[in-house]
Amino acid sequence: MDTIQKAINKDFGIRFSNEKLLLEAFTQGNYLNEHPEETGHDYQRLEFLGDSVMQLIVADYLFTRYPDWEEGQLTEMRIAMVQSKSFSHFARLAHFDRYIRLGKGEELSGARNRDGLLEDIWEAFVGALYKDQGPKAVYDFLDQTIFPAIDEGFFEEFIDYKSKLQELLQQAGSVNIDYEVEKEDLSDPQRPRFDVTVFVDKKAIGSGSGRSIKLAEKRAAKRAYQDVVPR
């Protein structure tokens, strides 16, 4: 326990008053099955709480941080941010994978590196921090981890702009939507570049670039979607 407490304090300036909550957040069910002398719960109850806490604090942050964003844009980003599949990324950055207490079978099966478990542990830690220190501590923790990633564009990958653009353009009826590669630069195999334009009924409405055709198409769709939707 002391090792986890010291690491969390060193990395994020967080010291738990109730260390049992911190331990619970990193304890998997099979570990308890193999250590019947230990009392308490695994991480799942805290995961349940952390999910709700994330929803609220992320929504509050976005509402305050981006006063010019409309409701649709706020909702779009909140949904992208609280998708659990992004949490495994941040859990690894926070080194949470090192602290999980696993049963022997789970350890041997590679559960420590499993995205699904890391996503759950992230939410459990947030739930434990909320119970121990309240919403301000959670806000400060997310301000060190997740919130800076908004301006870095990290969450854009979780927004399906191609589908959103298609739904928007087809509200009034069927239209032909085509993505065309206008230019490709393969001179550096490590850094290829593709330029893509999206057309609606043969009219260009947006362009984007990326290291793959798929990424370039997504960025073209994003540009077109943002130009069509009033902000």
C-alpha cells in the first residue's frame, strides 16, 4: 500500500486520508479470492461511482472552459471524453497498470495490460479520490491528466465525423458523398501525407490531410461538418 501511496503522491501530489479506498481501487476480484484473509471489496463499486463523477466534472469543466461552445459541441466533446476506451490510455500514462493487485491466473493471462481492466481501474481511482477528498481533488487530478488533451486534439479520434456529416447532409434527402484523394506524398515512408477532399453531389465542401487516407478523410469530414453546423 505504501508504495502506491508514495507513487500517487509523487506523480500527482495526492495523499489519501483513507488508504483503504486507494487499495480497493486497485484490487481485482480474483486477488481477493486468493487472499481470503483480506476484507473489503474489489474495485467495481468504486468504478460505478467514478463513472458518474467523471460525467459531472467533465461536463462542468467544459461548460466553464469553453463559454462560446454551443450545447451540441459541449455534448459532443463530453461524450468523446468519457468514453471508457480513452481511459486505458490515461491509466497507462499515470502508471496505474503497475499498481493493480491481480490474482495469479489473471497476472499470467496478461490482464495487467488489458484495456478493459485499465479503463475500469481509472474510473475506480476517480471514485476513490472523490470519496476521500471530494470533487475539487478530482478536478485537480483531471486537470493534470485529461483536460490538457482537449486542446491537443486527442479526443478528436473518438468523434465519428464521417457518420455525423452523413446524417446531417441526408436530413433533407439522399445525397452522394464522395471522398477523393487529391494528393499523396510518399517520399518519406515514415511520414506519408495524404490530402483528401469530401464532395457532396460533386461539390467540394471540405478538405483534410493526414498520415493515412482514413485520417485525412476524417479531418475533411470534420472541416465540412464544422462549416455546415452553426456554432
